[in-house]
Amino acid sequence: LFATSSSPSVTAFRPSLQRIPFSSTAIALPSTSGVAAHAHTPFSFQQRCFTRATHPLMGINYLLSYDYIPDVLEKRGPYREGHLDLAKKLLDEGKCLSGGPKGTVGNSVPSGALFIFTDEESAKKFVEQDPYVSNGIVTGHTIEEWNVVIQKE
């Protein structure tokens, strides 16, 4: 759950990453102890409503997650240079912050990759131009919004 108060109303994010505006006025449920109860949603988390940010937000980034074919190490060779050149180009432009393979701990074969971008358009551009995608190394991908609240300076 992420919340931001950059506008007069607060915006919350559900796991599906759809924005759901709601009033900045907290809704209290009846309580016999005189303390307001938390409003529960049909989801497995609670939405909290704040009238102002408790700390400054660091910014919004975009996570591009790839799923790879099981035999990625054997088949990526002819496309790897183009894949890395594209990533380096976006890195040099300041659009890609970092990226690399990911996988199960202890397994030497990556199951996919994770990249962090500064804007959604750059993440989409990477997918559209990546030879790993066009040549079947990538079997699926997602782009998610990531609201950075804390990070090392």
C-alpha cells in the first residue's frame, strides 16, 4: 500500500496498481471504547488515510520484470550484446537506474531479470527494442510503479 498527498485528496494503490482516490477525511467505524476502528477492505490489507505525508517521498520509479526461457544461458548468446547495449544507452541517458538477472537463491540459471527505470515510457521502450524480447528469450514481462519512500543517500 502506498499513499501520497501531492494533491488535496490522498491516492492509495491496490496490489493491482490501480489508483483509487479517496477523501482525506478518515472514516471511523463505531467503537465501544471510544477509539476509532480501522476500516477494512475486502483485500488482505488495510487502507490508511493520511491528511499529510509523514515523510517526504523519494520519487516514483518503474520496475520492469522479465521472465526468461529455462535454457536462457544456451540461447541468449546472439542477442546479448544488443540487449546490454540498449540497457547501457538508457543508463547513459539517465532513464535506467540499474538492472540485471534474477533467480532463485542457489540456482546459477537466471529465471528472469529486473530493471529500474525513471519513467514508464523508458521501460516500455526497452521492452519494445530489446532483442531478448523479439527473439523469444523473454517469455513474459510486467511493468510496475514503485513509490520509493526510503533509500540510502
